[in-house]
Amino acid sequence: MRLDEHALQALGQLEATGMSRSDAIRKALVEAAFRLQDMKTLASEVAALEADEDDRLEMVAVADLMESLRAPE
């Protein structure tokens, strides 16, 4: 595996915590995969909310209420 300068710096930061190179790489891979899955889950939840007409109507009602409570400029 070849690492660019940015990746080498990040690896160095992880190793500076006392982790071995193997542990640092393992940890980084697992966390990156978790974040990717988390983003997919979030995107799925956003799509479900956008498809929910009742929820969209409630968001508009809340936004209208908040606007009516805002102090005049």
C-alpha cells in the first residue's frame, strides 16, 4: 500500500497516540466504513422524511409559526 503525504501525516498522528501502525490502519478503516454506513443511513432517513407528506406539512407549519414569532426588524 502506498500512502501520500496527507495519509502519512494522519497515520503518524494515530501512531503518536501509542497505536501500532497495524492497529492505526485497522482503526482508520473500520471508522471510515462506519462513517460511510452512517451517511447511507442518514441519507435513507432524509429520503423517507422528504417522502412523508404529513411530515413536510408539519415542517412548513412549524416554520410559519417560528416566522410569526420572530421579532420585527
